[in-house]
Amino acid sequence: MFKLNPSVLILAATLSAGAAPAFAGDAVEAGSLRSYPGVRALLFAGVPLTAVFTPGDCASAPPGTPPVKGGFAVRDFIEVAGSNLSFSNQHITLRPDGTAVLELAQYRLLPDGSATVKTNFLSPVTYQPVSPALSFQCALGRGLDFAL
């Protein structure tokens, strides 16, 4: 059974109520965290966060990027000290033609607030790529957000 530390619950309640965060330089706007130190501190405190990706808002989005937005709970992550926080997600999704594909998404958040998101689309039967991989250069608050 998973058990949260009471101080984590108090922190989460404080942040979700819009109170000033306990982390220097952190900004909470409409429940979204927009700083590497804030995201890092909450992840290591065990506070559940949702990563919200909007590829069309990323600086490197090619023209014609579909107006999609989606997110998932960040449960597993790794930090390379002084370098980045990384996490990933995999799920079955449907392409516009109705074909099911396995989408693998890799996220890398850097201390300067920039982020790289790479997506691969594979056949759920053969695990072979069904289209070229995509890579997006984003920033916290512009293409990649975190919410409590």
C-alpha cells in the first residue's frame, strides 16, 4: 500500500490552493509548474504531477502540426545530477486513418527550463516503426507544462 507523508499532502494542498510555493523562484500559474527546481522538488517529494504536452506550442513544431494536447501522470523518472530530469510514457493511440499504433514518448527537462520531447510510433504487433520519429524542442510553459 502506498502511503504519502503528511507534509507532502500539506504542500500539495497549499500549491493547489494557489498559495505561494515553498520553492524559491518557482511560479505556480493555474496549477502549472514552470520551473525546473519546482518540478524536481515535487517529483522527489512524491507529489503526483501531470505532464501536459502541446506539440504545436513548441518552438520546433513544423508547420501543420495538428492542434493536439495531451498528458499523463509522471510516475517514474530519473535525474542525471546537474543535467536533466527524464521520464517516458507508452500507450496505444489511433492515427487519423484509424490504425492503432504504439506511441513511445521520451521527455527530457533541462535545468534552464528547456525540454526535448521525442515520439516514436510503432506497430503494436511487430514493434517496427510505422513513421519517422518526431522530436520537439519545447520550454516549460511553451509546449510542456506540469500540473498538480
